[in-house]
Amino acid sequence: MIRELLWKEWRENRWKYATLWLVFNAPILILMLAIGTLPGARDPFGDLSDRMVMKYLPLTLGEGFLVASLFLLATSMVAVAVFRPDSADKAMFFVFEQPVSRRKYLTTKLLYGACQVALAVCFAVLFAPAAAYAMMLMSGKATLAGSGAMFGAILGAAARCILWCTLVSVAAFLGAALISALVRRWWLAAICAIGFVVLFGAYVFRDNSLFGGGEFFDIVPTVEGKTFSVSVNFPTSHWLTVSDILPMPTGFGPSKVVPLAAGAALIVLFSTGLAWVYERKELK
Amino acid sequence: MNLIETRDLTRVFGKLRAVDSATLEVPAGTVLGLLGPNGAGKSTLLKLLAGHLRPTSGSISVLGAPAAGRAPELWRRIGYVAQERYLPGWMTAAECLRFTASFHQQWDSAKVERIMGRHDFPLQTHVRDLSRGHYVRLQIALALAHDPELILLDEPTSGLDPTGRHDLLELLIEEIGRRGCTVVLSSHMVEDIERMADTVAIMEGGRILTLGGVDAVKGTNSLEQTFLDYVNRRQE
Amino acid sequence: MRDGVPIYLQIVEQVKRNVALGRLKPEEGLPSVRQLALDLTINPNTVARAYLELEHQGVIYKRQGQGTFVSSQAAEASRRERHKMVSALFEKAVIEAVNSGMTGREIEETYHQLLRRYGLEEG
């Protein structure tokens, strides 16, 4: 029974979730493609010594930032798409006619979706620095001995930010799913979901909000007496410039309980909302 | 023993009284026909019986419980054939059957074979590409395979050619004859009801105009004439 | 299917008619309820009701585990039934003849012609 429900979720939504994975990994993939094919793209990295690595590698933590901000749009759109057949096409009633509680069906659907999102987040956030570092090692004079410690620290920071990114993404996924379940017309649901994500993101990143504002993502941290800058200049060959070696990243969000609890609370809230909506659904 | 009992069952959609104070009893092993024009409330009544809609007021008891919506286990004993198409279009017919079978310990594969196996049913075709006749056949298979006590059918013969209609009625007759199940069947085709039903409820505008044995309701007229009489009388 | 007459009664009449006409012989087996329902495309309950009525009237009987059969008394009942049917037809024919203006003599003439034609009378 559960096996068939999971199979249904997989078969019905495999391309939707695949899109999510693609979007999450698009930046690093594009980067890899550019560096692989365009000689000019490698310019900012110079001769790729260890020093260069230490300068540029921390930027790959931006993947986590993207996942928890811009990519929430993609996450929400996937959620709308995943929940559309149920609400718009009444496909849920096929499952409702089986001797299985609506709650069980919804739980399976939600858990499957949340796992997909969580895995996609984990993978993308870890893959970005790993792939970038691999490229750097392969093509330049960078060595493991010289820059391995920095890589380790970055990977650690990435791992720490996974929890926060996952919470935010799953919350956005469920919120958009709830909207999709409430709103029959798909385009209206999409618009509402986008609105929700924008508001959600704005609130999450605002200072003094429950989520601690933008402090979660100090990609460009400040250190006593020093300032760092990152600038991007398309389409010249010096398209990326970092002013100095960035300090080893420390203290990511996970150490703060309130934002994590708030994220978890939202997840519970949206799940409960969805359960209530599914319980009340009628074949009109 | 009554498998179904309703009393003053009412369902309202905004201003529309789709079902208005419906009171009926369906004893086990009998066939109730719902006869009426489009919009009479037959579909709504069947959905209420299935538990896909909640009543606005009145009471309803199906298989001894309020309605399937509250107790998913009841779906083991009920088969429902909807008028709408909501089988997942992307599934193949075979996948639909396998999916449904996984929820039931009781599954008569031989019966499924009989229902689907004739006329080379395209089991590997996606549901969205099935013709109306094939789609209904699949619905029937899904509804009957787990040997339900109660079968609810919403205008199952509509849109079928005479052969398809005949086949469908034959499937039902086989089922009733073999297992003595209870059936509630709606149609706007008088002949279907005349052939299949023991009891008939003539519906119009959400109300049950008359309810009784097919023979009693007919009197000395055809069922068709009786039906038209009732509808005309009501409109005066 | 005829208007106005319950289907189960139509079945009862049909069976009795066939017994009367000799198409169904005594001790001959009848189709099962399910089979007849399938053949006629009607509710098996209706067929069951017809068989019950026929049983009450002594036209058929059930043999445990073997099915339903025409009873032997049915033959005698069928003879009487047959006579009744023919008398009714006779009456219809006479009424028709009278209405079309035939005299008593003409009716008798026709009757004798028919008997001769079918070898029931020397003529």
C-alpha cells in the first residue's frame, strides 16, 4: 500500500522534482560549463594557486544563500505543480476511494516532497564547493596541502547551513502546496505562491524578524579593521573580483534556536493546514 | 436489513438545493434505480452515499456508518463508478489496477481478467488515451474487483454505444447474480432502470418525487410514461 | 418488454405459454436465474421473483442442487391452458367476423373449410 503510494508520487512528479534539482545546481553547472569551454572565464582565477583558491572558494557558499532566497521561487513552483493534479483534476479522489485515510495519503505525499527538497538542498549546497574545488585542483597549481583546510572549513560551513536552507525550503514548499490545494486555477495558484514566497523571503531576511534577518548568510563577513568586497563585471574577462582572502567562515544560523523553531513551526502549520484542506475536500 | 438509510438528506450548493430532503431505504441485495433528467440530483445523491460529499442536513447511514468519508475502511465494501473522469491520466490501465489492488486483501483477479480480458483491452494504454467505453470498463473493473457489498454507479451507460451498454449491464447482472450485492444505479435512460431496478426513485429538482417498486410505480403504464407524468405534474 | 405489465409477470406468462405450446416439456430444465437474467439483460432478482411465482403456481419446481425443472402437472395444466387460449382466440375471430358482417352460416362454412384443409374432417 505505502509502496504504491510512494510509487505514485515518484512517477507522477519525477520530472517536476528533477527540475528542482536542475535549478538548484544550475549555477555551479553553468560555471563549470563556462570555465570548461571559455578560456576567458578563467581569467579572474589567474594561475589558480592556493591563494586564489582561498580567495574564491568561499563564494560557493552563495549556493546556500541562493537556495534559501531566489530558488524559493523554484521550490514553490514545483510545489504548485506537484499539488495541481489533486486539486485541479480531482485526481485525489481516485486515492480517496481506496481504503486508506486521507491523512495517510497526504503524509506520504508531503514526506516524499519534503525529502526530495531536503536532498536537493543538501546535494546542491555541498556539491557547489566540492565541484569548484575539484575543478581548481584539476586545472591549476592549487594543492590539497595548501588549500585543503580552507576547503574543509567551507564544506563544514556548507553542512551547517544545510539545516537552515532545508527548513526554509521545506516551509516554502509546504506553503506553496497549501496555496495550490486551496486555489483551483493553476495560474492563480502560481501567482499567489510567488507572492507568498516574496513576502516570506522578505520577512525572513529582514532585520529583527523572527528569523534573525540576513545574519544567516554572511557570505561576505566583516572582520575587525578589514573590509572585503566582491564584485561581478559581466561580460568582461575579469568578471569576478574578490578584494582579499575571505576569513574562514564561522557561525552560521544553526546555532540560533529561535529561527529554527520558527521554521519548524511554519512547517507544522502548513502541514496541518494541508491536512485540514484534504480532509474537507469534496467532489463537487 | 437496510444497507442504506437516509432521512431528509439535503445538500445545498450556495442557492441550489441539489438534493432536497431525500428519504429512502435500500434493503440488502436489491437494486435501486435513480431516474430523472439532468440536474435532478442523482449524481449528488450518489456522491453523498459514497461519502464524497457531506450532507448539509439530514441523516445518512451507509453500511451502518455515517458515510465513507469518515471511515476509509468502508471503501473495502463499496465500489463507486463516477460520471466524472478522474483516474490519473498518466497511469496505464494496468497500473491503475495494480495500484488499487495493493489496498485490498480481497481481489478477484479472475474477475478482472473476465471484465478486461475480452475484446483485447489495451492494458498498456494511458488512461488519458482510453475511449469512453474502455474507460468505463476500467472503472467497473476497479469498482468490482474487491467484491464490494454495495455498488454505486452514476450514469454508467451514458456515452456508450448499444453494445457497450449491453456489455456493461451484463457485467452488473453477473455481479448481482453471483454475489447478491446491493446496487444503486442512476440513469436518465428509462429502459436501463426498468431492466435493472427492483425499486425506483424518480427525482427532479433535487427531490424524490416517488419511490417504490418498479412495478408499483409503473402501474399500468410504461415506466417512461409514469416518469413523464410525474415530471409534468411537478412542473405545474 | 410490454408496457404496463411487470417484467416478472411477463416472464411467468412466457414460460406458461411455452409449456402450453409444448415448447417446454415436463421435466425439462430451465435456465438458471443468473443465466436467464443475462440472456434477457435484466435484474436477477426479477427472474428469481418470476421463478418463485411459477413455483407457487406449480408450473416449475426446484431440484436440490440440480436446478429448476418444468413440473409434470404442468402438462395437464398446460392442456387446460391451451384450450383456454384457443377458446379466447376463437372468440376473437368470431367477434371479428361478426363485426365485418359475416353471417352465422358463413362463419360455419369457413370453419369447415379450415378443418378440411388441415385434415381434421372429410369433405
